[in-house]
Amino acid sequence: MYEQEHNSVPLVIQNERADLLDKLQPARVVEDIRRKLLGQELQNGKWVTLEYMRERAISEVGAWEISLLMLPASSQNVAMTKLDSTQIKNRLINIARTAQKMCLRNWKEYNITGVDKLWFVHEIVFTNTLASLNQPEGEGIRKLLGIMGSADFTQPEPENPGMSVFRK
């Protein structure tokens, strides 16, 4: 019985680590952004296009390509990577500039109807990418998972009841 209990503790911790990694899915945010750029809202578990947003939404191609641009920076891999401030700054600027170039080059196809929408897309890409790239700062997630994986789960040997009288 002792052996079963002793062996089950690390398994529980491994499951907790896996659950934490499953919950750490920044890519879900990218999908939410894509849907919002399309003028959609989640209602009762289903994405619905809002009539009043049809004119303001960007096209499906635009939403797809902008979200695809953000996806590599918004992944579990990045969340588990230790990036320094120079790496973060360089990636952030490159991704934001690429989004601007894509919107300018494809403005008709993306349904970019004015400078305001161009900057709107820019701010969304910039904010999400900045948050995603800064998430691993200080190795918070990595340290948490490391602590969960390396904690001391040894249990003391069960005492022999007859011997406890002779202990100090």
C-alpha cells in the first residue's frame, strides 16, 4: 500500500504540469482576435457575425493572414522560451512592420478602408505580440513547471509503533 501511494504522487504532479501546459495556449487568443477582426462575437458557444460590424470588419483573407502572422509569437513554445529584451524588441518590431506592409499592400483585399483601420490592426498585432513575447519574462512559467517537476516527494518511512517509546 505504501508503495502505491508513494508512486502516485509524482504522477499527479506530472498530470498537473500537463494540465497547466494545456491551459497555456496563447494561440487561442489569436483565434479570438481573428474572429473579432471578422466582426464576430461568441454567443452561446458559437461565433456569430454581428450585423453592425459587417462594414467595419476586415476580410476573411485579411483576418486569416494577420492572425497567421501573430501565431508563431503566440505559442506555447514562445511561452516556454527565455527571450531577452533585445530579442523581444526585434521580433515585435518586425512582426508589427510586416502587419503594416501586409495591410498596405493588400488594403482592398483586406477591406482596409482608412488609416484608422490600418492603425487598429497594427495596435492589435502589436499588443498581442508584445504580451506573448513578454510572457516568459523572468521564466515564470518555466520556473513554475520546474518546481512542480522537481519538488521533493519523499515520504518518511512509517514508524514501527513498538519502537517509538525508545526515541528521544
